[in-house]
Amino acid sequence: MSEYFQDYVAVAAFAAFGLVLVVLTLGITYLVRPSNPTKEKVTTYECGVDPVGEGWNHTFIRYYIFGLLFVVFDVEAVFLFPWAVAAESLGVPGMIAVVIFILTLLEGLLYAVRKGVLKWE
Amino acid sequence: MDWIDVLLVVARVVAVFALLMGVCTLLVWFERKVVADMQNRVGPDRAGPWGILQTVADGVKLFFKEQVTPRKVELGLYLAAPMLAAVPAFLMFMVVPFGRPFTITLGGEERLVPLQGADLNVGLLYVLAMSSVAVYAVVLAGWSSGSKYPLLGGVRATAQAISYEAAMGLSLVPVVLFTGSMRISEIVAAQSSTLTFLGWNIGFPAWNVVVLAPSFLIFTISAVAETNRAPFDLVEAEQEIVGGFHTEYSGLRFALFFLAEYINMFTMSALAVTLFFGGWSGPAWDGVLPAAVSALLPTVWFFVKVLVFLFIFVWLRATLPRLRYDQLMTLGWKRLIPSSLVWLFFIGGALAVRRFGLPWS
Amino acid sequence: MDLDYHALAPEIVVAATILLVLGLDVALPRRRKYWTAFAGVVGLTLAAVPLVTLALGGGPGARSMLGGGYVVDDFALVLKAVFIAGGYLVLLMSVSYIESDRYYQGEYYLLLLTSILGSLIMASSRDLITVFVGLELVTGPLFLLAGWRKGDARSNEASLKFFILGVLSTAVLLYGMSFLYGLTGSVTFEGIRTAGAGLLDSGAFRLAVLFTLIGFGFKITAVPFHFWAPDTYEGAPTPVTAYLSVGSKAAGFVGLLLLCYRAFPSVTEIWGPALWVLAALSMTLGNLTALRQDNIVRMLAYSSIAQGGFILVPFAAAAVTNDPLVIQEAASATIVYVIIYAFMNLGAFAVVIEGARRTGTSMIDGWAGMWRYAPRLAVLGAVFFFSLAGIPPLAGWYAKFAMFLAILRPGNPWTAALAVIAAVNAVIALVYYARVGKTMWMDPLPDGASDGERTARPMSGALALALGISVIFVILAGVLPFQLAGVFAEAAKVVTAGI
């Protein structure tokens, strides 16, 4: 097995260890904790009064729009990382390409600002 | 790779885990104590000397508490969410080196033991990926509770986390550009020399923060927002939405969210130190001091630096009022992201001029 | 990685124009937004300049980039010229139409230009990845454009139908492509051709070819994958419909040409019959349904489905023969048809836009007696509709002539049968195209309409230019068809090279 995979084996071991630990602790508490669900106890919390309507309400559309914007900018960051690693070998052409890339994105962000997409109202 | 290597990996895993648990326990106490001091209170002082065992006592209490499962929850996701919060928090710290690698002789071979969970070649991307996964826990917890406050807390958390994650990702690009590697150990190594200014060695460590101060600033703000700490704690703003996403959680399930929050805080501080303040690098006085002390000193430096950051985290919480949601979004999208792009632009240009010369020469 | 910037110049100019339009849209106040349209028109005009320099001074060799995945050869140049010209006409048609709506002007041109950029990429793509990127760049903006009239429920329906079926077809296409790559281990067309020759008996390979064809079937609105087309065409803003029926359809045909002639020449016994059936169904169903339409946009929608069937006919001829000359002739017939169809259909849509503006309706009956108040428009309408029907000396006749020549050349009973079907359909098509002409020229004015109010509004300059360009092309190509065909034969040679 190569050095490369050795590292990821460690990651997998770590994840497995963490998961086992969490599940194990939760399992042990299952044995030792009390469990006495009364009718009032298992109602949904709403500041002490009986809950009104469903818990799953409509939420503000802006959250969704920000989600869309996030996809754009996070993917952009992921594109920039490989360039940053190889910036030396890509040289001036790579630099110019990234400059155009960033300017394009800045223009997009400016567009979003101008259209009032980022206003939280 | 023989069995000793396997054993070493296991040992590293266990060591990192123990470290995280221990640090987390102390961190909760530390925060309560510092906040108490700032507010002219005593804070916890009963359990153990200076109340240092208070967190342990709380943990034991939560361990034996009833875990109420409300009737309206989506059971599968509801139970999975706390685990999804805790495990990525553990995983994120894996790639942060907290000491100088040392060699030991086992089984007739010299073996290098890095004080780090794993030294991935895409370490920085891995950190970003894990911090994205952590968002799922909050969203799923909020949604699966089937209750209004958690739902609001959940969507708030998502929008906040993703907004600042974009800024954080962009703020780290200059670091990679500067080092030429995403491997965390190489980023540390690149900062272990001293700075040269106009041909003079001025003796100051070559920390990234010196050149990349704006990146550091953006990173720190985003890190505070990513961990949902004050003044960015709209996710669990008690006055508005009760407990936010974990309103319907109790007992150990709640404790796991709590644990994850403090681990994330520690990891973010550790990352800030590693990426901008040279990580564990610092004077070890090899040959002057006994070898064991020299090997241990970098770890000490690391924790001293991290402690400063943790103090800042707590300080912020004790000082600043909470932001309004629109302010939060404006700061993220209209300040941090554009300025990190412009800064990247600038630093890229400067590096290109230094490396390739001016375009007309 | 070496990029040939001269060869890429058209794409670069269009991309720069897109960014400029976006910048202008951000910077300009609302009442100055017409500058975005101006920038778009100028940008597309400039993009045509490198095409000319490439065609004149480029030398005989094809310019190949990205490991053979992106090639600028005669075929690419001819089709890029068509796409740019078509896009240019659509832009001109849109100017007054979009301005009268008073909103989202900047975005409109931005998205339209993006779609045109996608079709430019399509023309040069020589591997699955670039084909896919190009195709998505063509269709993605169109989902939005189809729903441009936000307040109109029909437009929303158009957009949604187009989107859902478009995504479905993309999924099918990608599924086929992933199979192709998995089986042949190559994404380039050359690689698939070489490896595909050894996979003739593989059921999975046949399935992959079929899936890919179905994916493109949606894009070219061939029956039975046409369901989205009539509703989308009717609901979308008319200039967008014009672009949908020409630009995106031509892009689909380009993909089909490349795949069939370059990637799958070894499996003609799969795509030959499949396209035979698609062609026959599209022609027959498209024409029969078009006969019954009262709305002129809907009629043109079905007519464009039928025309798509005519364009598919030569594929069936190429599939049954091994004679490279016949295959080349078939490819050439398809290219000629696509190009002539683009101009005459765009012209017809320009007439529809202007006619609907004058009369306030897109019902055919509402256009009765148009020659009395808009004689020039009525003449132009007659020209484009009779050209679509294939009446000499208008360009349409040569398109159909080349198509029949190609299908009759192999002398195979199946292709002969298809030729008969095509001939019958050409007659049916004449009926409904002629009906529009008859309504405009012979029927009395509808009740309550006076000559005065309909003449009052003059035509916009941009639309007049669009009409002028297309009518000149349609007449020139109809009068001097063989000179035109000589140019396209070069393109066809490139496509069919190596079969």
C-alpha cells in the first residue's frame, strides 16, 4: 500500500473510531438513563403552550438564494486551490487566466449586489 | 507497512482523540472562568481545584439524564444528527500538526512519528470539506425536530455557515499560493525560517500573518462565524429562537452538539495558528536542552499560541453584542467575499511580479 | 497546453461580449439598457471577422486543440458562420420585442449570447466532453429564456416543460455517453470509432449508441421525443422560439452529424433504422398536426418538427451504403438543409413577430387581408412560407432537392420508401404553408378591423434588417444553389473523412 493511501487509512480509522465511540456512549446511556416519556413531555416545544400547526413551516426564500450563490463561490474556491498549488509552473498564462476568472466572478457578485439579491429584507 | 506501523497509526488516532477530549473539557471550564472574571463573577469553583472538574461533572450529569424524543420528530435523522456533528468535528482536527515529528526505534527500525493524525496531500481542502459536512448536522437537527424554533435555527445556520465558508475558502487561497502546497506540514515548514527584509535578516519568524494579514483577518472572522460563536451565534440565539437547532435535544444527544462546538472552536484556533502563526515552529534549543525537552518544546509553543486564540474567542463572546441577520449577511457577502477576492488578486499579482518580473522588463 | 488563439477568436470575442453585456447591464440605468442590445449586435459582428480570416488565411490544415477534442476545420467554420448569422438575426428580431416588455433586457442578451457561445463550441467539439459542455451551454440559458414573460402562465409552462424534458434528455444522453466511455475507454470520436469497430456484438454498446441518439432526439425535437416543443414554442417569447427552432436545433443536428459520421460509422445498422423511423415519424406527424393548427406559432412549431424529419432523411441514406461519395453527399445534404432551414425559418419568425405586432394576434385568421395594410410584410411572408414549402426559385427547393438526391442515390428499397414518405409529406406541407399565404392575400379583413390603425405603427429598423438579410439569403440561395453547395461539400468532406 502506498504512502498516499496510508494517510487515508488513518482518516478512515479515525472516522470509524469516532463513530464507534459516539455510538458506544449513546448505547451505554441507553442502559443507565431513565426513560419515562409522558404525554406532555413528548410534545413539541413551543415555550410551554400547546404547539400550533405543523413544525415544518415555509421559510424565507432568501435562504435559498444564498444557497445558490454559495454553490457558485464555493466551487470557485475549489477551482482556485489547484491553481494556487501549481501557480509557479503555470506561469504568466495561468496567472492571466485566473485574473480573468476572478474578474468574471467579481462581476457576477457586483451584478448580484446591483440587482438587490443580497439585500436581506 | 508492518504491524508496528498499524500500531503507530492506532496510537496516533487514540492520542488525538484523548487530546481533543481533554482539551475540550478544559476549554469549557476555561471559557466559563474567563467570562466570569470579565463580568466580575467567581464562576465555577466547587468541583475540584478552581472548579476545574466542573465540565466533567456536567458531562456525568448529562450522561445519566433522560433523552426525551418528541413525538413529531423524523426519528432516523433526528438520531443521526448529533453523531454527524461530533464525528466531523473529530475528523477536522486530524490534519493539524501539534508538535515536531520525532523518530523512535521500534522493531529494529527507525520510524518517524508525526504528531498529527494524518498528513494529507490535500490537507487544506480536507479541512474545508469537513467544515462543510458539519453544516449537515445542524440542518438535519433543525429539520428533523419537527418544531418551529429548530427549523428557524437550522436554516439560519445553513445560510450563515455557507456564506462564511465561501469567504473562508477564498481567504485560504493566498496561503496555498504563498506556500505552493496544500499539505499542512509543508505550510508549517515554510514558516519555520526567519524573515528577510531588504536583504536583512530581521530575526522575526516568517509567519504567514506578516505578509497575509488581510487573509488572516478574513479567516478569523469567518472562523468565528463558522463555529457559530458570539457575535455570530444567531443559530442559537436564546432570546429569539430558544435553543435554535438543538431545542428538542436533551441528555447526551445535546452534549454531543455541545462537544462538537467546542472541538470546532479549538480546531479553528489551531488552524489559525498553523496557517498564519507558524504552527508548532518555535525555538527548541536542540543540543542546549535535553533531547526530550527539545522534542516537547514545539508542542508547548503550539498550545501557547492556541491558548491566545481561544482567549480571543472567549473575549469576543464576553464583549460583543450579537449581529442582526441582515448585518451578518452583508458582512459576509458584501465585505468579506469581495475583499478576499480583491486581496487574492493583489497578492497573486505581487507574487507574479516577484517570480516572473514586471511585464515590460 | 497550447491554445491556438486565432482559431478560438470567435469564441473569445463572444465570451468577451457576454462579459461586456453583463457589465453594461450592471452599470447602465434602466432607460439606457438598449445599449446592451447594441453591444451584443456589435460583438456578434466582430466575432464573424476571425471566421473570415480563418477561412481565407487559415490554410488547408485543421487546427486541433485539447488533444483532438476541439478542432477548427471547414465543417466547424461553416457551421460557426451559420450559428453566428442565426444568432445575429435573432438578436435583431429581439431588440424591439424585448424593449417593449421593458424588463430584464440585459439578462436577455446575456443569456442569448451564452447560448450562441455554446453552439460555437458544439461546432468545434470532437469528443464527448466538449459536445456535452457545448450542448448544455446551448440549452441551459434557453430554459430561462423560454420563461421570460414571467407574468404569463403560458410562458412559465413553456419554461417548465422545456426544463423537465431537457433535463431528462440530458440524463439519457449522459447515461449513453458514460456507457460509451466505459466500453471504449475513450472520449474522443476517433477513439470511439476505432474501439467501437471491435464491439459490434456488444449489446451494451448498441444500447449506449441508442441512448445517445435518444438524447439528441429530444434536442432536435424528433417524434416521438417532441412533446415539449409545441407548448414551449407557443409560450416562449417569439424571438426565443425562433432561436429554439433554429439555433438549438441546429446545434443538436451538429452533434448528431458528428456522432453518426465520426463516432459510430461501424454501427450503421443501429442508427440507420432508428433515424429512418425518427425521420418518417417526425415528417408525418409533424405535418399532419401542423395542418390542424390555427395559431401560427404553433403551426410553425409543428412545421419545424416536420422539417427536422426532412433533415434526418439523408442519415438513413448514409446508413445503407459503403460508398464514401454517397455518404459524403448525404452529409452535405443535411448540412445544406440545416443552413437553408435556419435562414428561412428565422425569416418566417421575423414575419410572425411583425405580423403579431401589427394585428395584435397570432391566430392565422386574424391575419386575413394583410396585403391591404402591410403589403411588404405580406410579400415577405409569402416568400418565407413558400420557401419552407420548397417552391422554386426560393432556397427551400434546393434543400429538398439535395435531400431527395441523397436519399435516392443508394437505390435501396428502404431508402426509396423513405423518399416516398418524404415526397408525400412535402405535398402535405405545401397545403398549410399555402394556407397562410392565402389568408394574407385573398381573405377579406376580419370584422371590426380598419386599415388605418394597422398601418400606424412602423417596423423597427433592427427587425427590418433581419428580414432583409434573410430574404436576400433565401432568394440568392434559391437562384444560385450550386455555388452554395460547393462550399458545403467541403464541410461534408471533413465530417465524413475516414469512413
